[in-house]
Amino acid sequence: MPWLLSSQLDYVSSSPSERQCERTAFSFYCSVRERLPVWLLEDMRCMEVFCWDDGHPRAFLPSEALLYALIHDHQDYAQYLLNRYSVSALRAPRCSYCCCRGSGAPHLNIAVRYDRLVILGMMMAALKNCGEQTKRQDYLDSCGGCSHVADAGKSAVQLAVELSHADCLLLLLVEGARPDGLDAALQRLVSCDVSKRHHAQRCLDYLLLFLPKPPLLQRLQDEPQRWQSLLGNKVFSWLQGVAPPPLLLQALRSLVQFGADRISLLPDFLQLHSW
């Protein structure tokens, strides 16, 4: 439990061996936080015992080390773990709270929550190289996780919409994640602070780029004048199913297939807010 202070560890466990594991776990956490060299972190992870699991000590798994690298944005360590262990570094670790087997895609959610765009790109590359399209898709769209975890039941796309992390959202969508969360994106647009509205608008625009067809949303039917003024006539009519998608939207859909960076390179009058 590396989030505990060292002065608290003696009161957590009764076993001296378990207390020693907790101390070394906290030491490893601090070492990743300080962004020590990769070779030193791997020596610590492989040669020391950190975890107490089912009454036995064990070393940290690569997937557990990657979670620490994500939290503290240690990009060199994340790159090493993904290069060395590939998709096995993305396996969900066993939950330390309820001891259930790991499920879902916690690394994706943590990358989105902490807005670790560079490491998220590394993870997407590792998934692309695994060669198993079905498993890759399941991982991208996973909503698993234990019920006591903050982001349980949310996919990485849904979390990116909720937090207005537009760059993470675009990267996920370009890599094939399901474009869920349009209703949440609309709600976010009208409820967020003015300072965050630009990012919320970008999230909405990116979802529209990847929607195969607009879903029927009750909020658009309940307040048509309000949403028509916010979205513009063309987008609103398309979402209502009474008009084809705007021409700029169709053009940008083709462009974005060549990479997430293509949109940002466009001049301002061709950006998504222009349609």
C-alpha cells in the first residue's frame, strides 16, 4: 500500500514480513515518483520483494509498475515496460482491496484521468502490435473494474468526455475505440465552467467525427431551440435525423483516418467549430 505514510505502516499489518513488503513497496513508489533511471527501477522491481499476496511475498508485476509510471509520468520507464513486456504490461493487476482478479483496462483509464497523452500513445502502439483485433477492441472499450474503484463502469472514452481531456479522446477514437458518450458530452458542454468550455466543445466535436450515425437523444427533442443555437443548424438537423451530415464533417472524417494530428494542423476556418 504505497499511498500510506511510513509511520502508518506498523499499524496496518500484524506480520513483520508483510510490514517489510509495505515498506519496500512505498520505497519503490517513491523511486518511480522521483523518476530514477530505468535500470535502477527494474533492479529494484526484480530483485526486491514488494507485495504481499495471499500470504506470500512477491515482486511487483510489470503491469503494476506501469501504473506507477503512468501516475508520475515516467515516460522512459513506461516505454521500457511496454517494449519489454508488450501487452502483458497492460493486464489489470489484482485488486488489493478485495483481492479479486484484475479486470477492465485500468491503465487506459489512469492515462486518461492524469492526461498522460504521450504514454497513452505508447500503449496504443503496443496494442496495435499485438495482432489480435478482437481482444484489442475489447480492451479499448472495456468498462470493467471493481465497484469501489473511482472509474468503475466507465470506458476510457467516457472518462475522457467526463474530464474534457480532448487530446486523449481523439487518440482513443482514432485507434478504434467506440465513440460512446454523446449525451454526456452535450451535458458537459452546458454544465462546465466557462474556462473548460473550449475543451468540452472539442470533445463533442471529436465524438461527432466518429459517430457512424447520430443516436436519438431526448434532450435535443426537449429543448430544440436551445440546442440549435449551441450546435448550429446543420449539426442540429443531422443529430435530429432530418439532414445529412455537414460537408466539413464528412471531409474531416476522411482526414482524421490518417492520424490524430491532422486536425490540429488545419487552419482555424477549417477547424471543427467552423461547421
